[in-house]
Amino acid sequence: MKFRASATSDEGLALLFFDARLRYDPELREHCTDKPFLYQTIREWLEERRSSGWDMHWGPKPSSIFVKGLLRELKLARQKRGGPIVWRDWNHSLDQELIRVKGGISTVDSIAMKFYDSKLEDNPSLRLKCSDRHVLEETFRNWKNETQVTNCSPYHQVYSLRVRWKLIDSLTRQSRDAVLSENVIVWKHTPFDATGSDKETKIAKTLDMIRNSRADLEDNRNGIVIDQVALGSDNICTVGETSTQDLVIRNESDLQMACHVKSSAAMKKGIMVEGETSFVLRPGRNKSVTLSFRSRSISVTKALIVFDFTVDGNFGEDEIDPFSIARYISVRSVSDASDYELVKPIAPYVRQKPPVDTDWKFTNPVRVKPSGGAQTGFAIPLSRYPIPTNLRYGSMTDVAVDLDAVYREGATEYDGGPSDYSVGPDDYPVNAEEGQVEEKRAVDYSTHLNAQNYRVCMSRLLWIEEQQMEVDIKSYDLEGVPLERDGRHYKITVPGLAENRPSVLKGDKININADGARFEGVVLRTTQENAIMELPRSFARSFINGQTVDVRFNFSRTNLRTSHQALGSLKLETQSGIIFPRRLDANNLPLTPLS
């Protein structure tokens, strides 16, 4: 009996691979307890499938087929960290279990694709409405109820449509905050595509459309007035406490209205609607429903409640068509409401712009000449320890491969055997749309650290950390900052200085660019808001008090250099026990007990 599985997911391919190669071949299963051998077997099987005409456009990998399919989804094998693969014993009950798991549509990817094919692909208007994530989730739940599909949440469905099937646009840095905060989906194929607009324009048009449609849906109409939702104190709730609100619906028209409250989506988010959900509202009368919410964790909960109205009776049916009014709910859960009042944002969050290559503005500056006083030196001369060229100018994939190599090299010598995992360029796929490297899976390198590779591994990590520090410090660059005199010195205002963002200490260097002239100053002291520094004497010749300059901060490399020096001074032959201490036992006492 062949397993009924979808070949459009790693989980489905895992089952098809197991059925084709391992199910009836216990000898091959025994060889595949070695992970590299198993990966090679999967690669050969995938090549056979591709040559026979299978469409595998998403590029399945042996690691994902093994981990996501054989280990997690199907549970056909188990593996302890660093140990061999252990396969489950095959029997009739397991055969039936897998048929039940994979019968019909069961994997998340195949469910997401079937939903898109049946509801959205040939219905552009519905797809555009589903740009509102609340509408998309409600449409998906209704489809699940119709088809009796289980084991797929709206979150995983959206993730599959975006990552696996590439039907949802990836977000740009400029648009990510607005899209995520407003629960908006941007489809790749929309009516905006025909205009030839770029992604930013399409995202902006989608946001405008959703905001307008939500505003129209929330408008009171036809004499029906519904209160706005305000759970807790201005939609701020305390974790563990129940917040309630009586939401009043008023009929100010001359018609008798029938109302039905649709709250299934809100109830799944923990917002309960108590009282009648279907009732008749006479002219001039009010009706209230009670909303209650109890948060279990610090979070922001967003939901939607829809009130459907129709004219009750024959009078006026021809005048007013059925209509709906919605209330969008956004509740923030905090640990302490009084503390939140002190730290709540006073303006919308704006993501920092990605650093622009402005290094040319601060290269080769004029520096302050050292004074003739006594200079504090080091007892042992301290080298520069510059970042190696392959780390500074290599790609993230190159750095990852280099780091893996230095760990594995020492581990191989120390363990006396081949490593059970190796990293190659294919294990770090590149997201072409966002230009970012996505790590395929995490590796616990601490298990490979030993006395042989400790020094070179730690040096690599220090250099990588220093590169990240260089990137981070550039995010504090200032443009057009007024520079003022402070006696014989100069001062600038540094936002965030009191919170150590950036951290500016006495002796640090600050680069400034004044109308194209580049100078390096030395910080003499700091206050809550200002940094007072000394600049070269030549700067005073053209300086005008209040002149605006561009500023870049630097960090001291002394701590990094002394760390490199400490690593270089390690004597592994005699001092490895300090870094890798042995477990104490009765036969390994470090000291002789006193008599």
C-alpha cells in the first residue's frame, strides 16, 4: 500500500522517501543510522525524482526532510544530540498510523495551497478584501469548517503562503512596521500590479485601501450607533485581571432592526461576548452586550467583532439593504498599569534607517596632538590585532563556513573521528528579495569546543563581535548637530547620552565633518546631555560658534585587544585545566587533605 501524501511539502516528501527507500529495506535503514549517509541517500532519491519530472521548485533539502518530516511530523526516528539515528520498529499499527496522519490533506503547506486554490485564486475581489488579516482569518476558518480540515491555524496558513508558496509579498524595511501593526496582508498579485508600480507603492496603496475600508466598516449608519471598544483603562489591561465593558447598541432610526453579533474570531483571541448575540432592536431602544477579556501574558491582542443588521418585518425592507458595522479591538496587556503610564511611548515607533555608507565623510581626520605629559602605557606591549580580511570583507556565508571550519578542525583532532555535521553554502540559503542570509538550523558549537581549538575559536568570535559593534555604533551617527564653544573646548548635544545610547566615556574619540573638513576629537568629560571634547587647533581657524557638523562616535578597542592578548598568552599544555576544569571525584583531588 502506497502512502497518500502530498509531494508539495518536506513532510510529504519525507513519507514518500521512507516508503520508497527505507520501509522495505531494513539493511539500508541500519546504514542510515549515520546522518551523512542518510543525507546522501536522500539527495540521490531527490535527483531521481527530479529527473523523472517532479516539480520541486521550492528546493527541498535533506536536512529539512529529515528534521521536519522524519523526526518531527512522522516521528519515524529519534536522535539524541550527537548520537546515531534510531529508527522505530516497523509493524502493522505504525502502518495504519501513518496512513491516518497523511490521509487526504493534512500538511500545512498542502492545506494552505488548497485554500488559496479554492477561495482566492479565481476571486480577485475576495483576495483584495483578504488583505485585511482579520477578514483572511475569518474566511479561512469558514473554509476549514466547510471542508472539515484540522491541524492548521491561520498563523501557519499565512506563513506557508508567504514562505513556501511566495504568494504574499515580503515586506521592506520602510513598510514593515505599518503593515505588521495594522494586521495587513500584501498579496503579490493585486490590481495594483497592472500600474507597473514598485513594491513600496503597492504596499502603500494596500494600506490606504485597508484603512479606508476599515473606516467605512466602523462608521455608524442607518440610525444604528455602537459604542467604541475601550477595555480596561484606554485599552490597557493588567495581566491576570479580567476587564469588562458594556458595549451599547442604540437604534435611533424609525425602523425595527434585527441584529446578529459575529464574535467567533474575537473569542479565539480570548475576548468573550456575554449576553444575547441575536436580538431585535426596536426604534429608540438600546441593547448592550458585555465584552470581557483576561490576559495571561504581556502582549497586544487584536480582534474583530461584526454586527450584522437587517430590517425586521416587511416595513422598510425595500428601503434599506442588510448592512454590517464592525468594531476593531486592540488591547495591550501589561504587568502593571501604573508602571506602563511612566514608560508608555509618546510617539509612534519609527524604525532606524539602515546605515548608509558614509565612511568617506570621516576617513583620515586631523587628530589632536598628544600632550607632552606622561603617557600611561602597558607593561607588555599591546598589538593592534586587526580584523582579518576574509572576515571583514567576506559574506555572511563565508564567515559562517570559516567559523564552522575552525570549530570542526579542532573537534576532529580532539575526538579522533569525523564530525557528524558540516556547514556548506547550501546550508545558509539567501533570501533574494531581502538580501539576508537565513540560518537553516542552529548548531550547538559548545559541544565542539576544546583545548585544541579554544584560542582560534575565541579570536574569531571577538573579531565578529567587533564587526557588529562597528555596525551598531553607526546607528548613532548625527547629522547637522550644532557645535558650541565651552571655554577652550567644544561641546555637542548627544541624544540618549544619559541612557548610554551611545556610550561616551572620557578618552573616547569622536569624528566630526564640518563642511567637508574632517577632524577627530577626544572626549574630556560628559554631562547628562553633552559631550565636551578637545579638537585640533587647526579647527578653531574656521570655526563659527553654533556651526552644524556631522558626527560619528567610536568605541575603544583596548578591551578587545587585551582579550586577544590574553588568548595568545595561554599555555594550553599547562593551563588547559583552568579553561576546561575536570569534574572532582575521589580519585582526582586537586589538593592533599590536611592531617
